[in-house]
Amino acid sequence: MKILILGAGVTGSSVAEALASEENDIVVIDFKPELLEALKERFDIATVTGNAAHPSVLEQAGVHNADIVIAVTDRDETNMLACLIINTLYNRPKTIARVRAIDYLTQPKLFSPAGIPVDFVISPEQIVMESIRNLVEFPGVLHISDFAGGLVRLFSIKVVAGGFITGKKIKALKERLADGKIRVAAIFRQGKAVVVSGDATIETDDEVFFVAPCQEVRRVLRELNKLEPPLKRIIIAGGGHVGKRLAMALEHDHQVKIIEKDPRRAKKIASVLNNTTVLVGDCADETLLLDESIDSTDLFCAITNNDGVNIISASLAKSLGARKAICLLNHVSYSKLLPGTGIDVAVLPNQETLGSILKHVRRGDVAQVSSLCGGTAEAIEAVAHHNNSANSVVGRQVSSINLPQGIVMGALIRNQEVVSVHHDTVFEENDHVVMFAIDKKLVCNIEKIFQPI
């Protein structure tokens, strides 16, 4: 597949990294040659220096032969203009554009058939906000994502010493949970996947992924002694796009404060927030945190645009008595600094955004993708179709599908209902199947058996 990526920034680089290892023909456009050189040193890709919205630059990059164009420059206007030009001048490939400004996203006609021709619009800030909001709803988890329109949820927990599931085998958990619709999808130990089987033993510090119907998540967490009290008092460090959206989503049901360093930005967001206290100050200022009763705060959420500030302020807040601390990190390598800081969860925007892009890139009928474990693993919701290929799953039993070790079937959704999966379950047309691949290199095996034609 030939993929053209517009923008070599943090998001563009992460997309290139994810796709370059999958036998794709990747070309990246950016006007900063130093960014392109850094990418070429790391990956087998082609680059073009120039303005990503200029027809001559797009032509030089081979846009007329591209299957997909992913416009993720740091300017909304460049991304939208590039998609408009591609649609006007070329035999149009599929286009994906990153749009960040709420002003654009709240105009329903803007991206309609009569508006700017973009096939898929993604908003990283909205995606990250929803990810953090899910963590607020379920404070005992490390990660949670939705599949099948919210009917199924994938979530992970950290195993603690002396905990209920510590030292237990998976088959013992199945007996305790007593529901064929709830499954252990993966176990990661010191960053490496453990083969999931009934005899696999769960150890301290493991990250265990579960798949369950949405209405069962709280019961599962309760059974695992991971259902924590609600988070009511929340301090958000950073009033940028994510902080503003998060406050808007939480302020009606929670006591929310935002700490923003820029007085002009603070005044601007205060004018659109109805029940949020906006404070001007440094989120790493110990005196300010103490004045705002950090010791009785349920959640400190550090989501400024500076990873260092996020780590320092979240660690400080936790040391001063905050019950939980969430830290946003744009550079995944910084997550290695977190042990010992007390920070409970790190949110990786690029990983969250990557899933929304990959679902449009994956071959086969893929409805949803969640990129996990720093991008090394994936959870995929694929749709079953009958076709003339011997690989089609429709009409076949689960036991006859020879998927390699490392792919776990998590859930089966049929006619908007989650059904139990057994070895003799037969796939039907339009079944939605949620699977976990412990290594993204295994995804091609899923793609083969879920081709629409």
C-alpha cells in the first residue's frame, strides 16, 4: 500500500513508524528537512521537502499513485487545503485529516459532501480527552477503550502484591467471573507478552487486559478488588485544547479546577467554562497546590504541552497528597522515568491517535483499532464477510480458524448483542469480532480472514 503522510512532527513520525514496518510504501512531506532526515535515518521511507499543500510538492511525492493520504501537519488549514487540492486535481485517494480547532469541528456542514472533501476527520485532542474521561470513570484501570459502539470494553489493570488475582491462574479467574463473555485478552510482564492460557499464572506488577460487555466492567473490577471510589475533586494542569475539552466534559458532575500559566489563555477558557474554577499560575508551584487543597484532591491531571512539566507537577501533586495522578506524555520514551514518581497512569496522545488512523489503513473490514503497549500491540474489531476465499471465517467454527499464537479472540458481537464465544461457535455474516494481537506484526493474519470480498 502506498501511503503519503503530510507532516513529520510527533504525530506524523509515530504514524510513519507504525506503518513503515508493515511493507508499506511510505512517503513523508514536510518543509523542515531536519525532521525528514531524522525519519530517513530510522526507517526505510522516502521524503519530500516542501509545503504539503502545494500541488507541485504533492505531485513530486507521487500523490496520483497513493492509496491513502494522511494529513497531520501542525496546521489545520494546511491539512484541509491539501485534501481539497487532492480531490480537485487527482484521481482521489482516501484522505485522513487531523483537525484540532473546535471552531472547525463544530460546523457539521464543513466536512459534508458539499463542503471540504475529507474522507475521515480525526481530532487528537478529542480522542485524548475521551481517553482521560474513561480513566476518570473507572479510576482503577490503566487503560480502557470502547469497541462495537460501546457494547464492549477492553481495559487493563496493574497487579499488586497481595492482590486478589496475584498468583492465580487464568482458569481460576474464569470460575470467579463466571461469564463466558468476559475474557483475559493479554498479560504483559515487564513489557513483554505472556502466552495466555488457562494455566498461565498472574504475577505481581503484571498488566492484565480484560474484554467484557460494557455493563459488566464495574462488576469485574469489583470482583478483582479494583473498583475504586469515584473521583470528584479534580485539578487539571494545563488549559490547552485537551484541558479545556476535559473540563467541559467533567464540570457538570465533578468539582473541577484548571491551572493555566498564560493569563490570556486562562481568561479565554474561563469565558466558555460554566462550572470550572480557572487559576492563573504554575502547576508545579508547591505553594499554589497547597493553597488549592491538593491533599484532598481526588485526581491531578497534568496535560500541558510540556512532558517535563507534566512529570514534575504530577509527581509533586502525588507527593503532596493527591489521591491519583495522570500524566500526559508526547514522547513514549519518557514513560521510563515514571517508576518511583507515584504517577498512576501515563496517557500517550500519539498512541491514542494512532488507533483512529490505523482503522482506516488496515486491510479487511476493520471497524475499530486500539494501539496498545507503546504501539507494540493492537486490539482490532473486524467484521466477518462471506467471500470466495478459503480464508473467510463465515460459516466456520472458532476451532477451525488457525490463528497463530499471540492472537486472542476477546468478544463476538452479533445483531448488537455480545454473545459467548466457544470452540464450536460458528461465525455469521456481519459478526463483529474483537481480537487482541500481542505483537502488531500478527495483525496481517487477522486482515487475511476478514476481507470483505
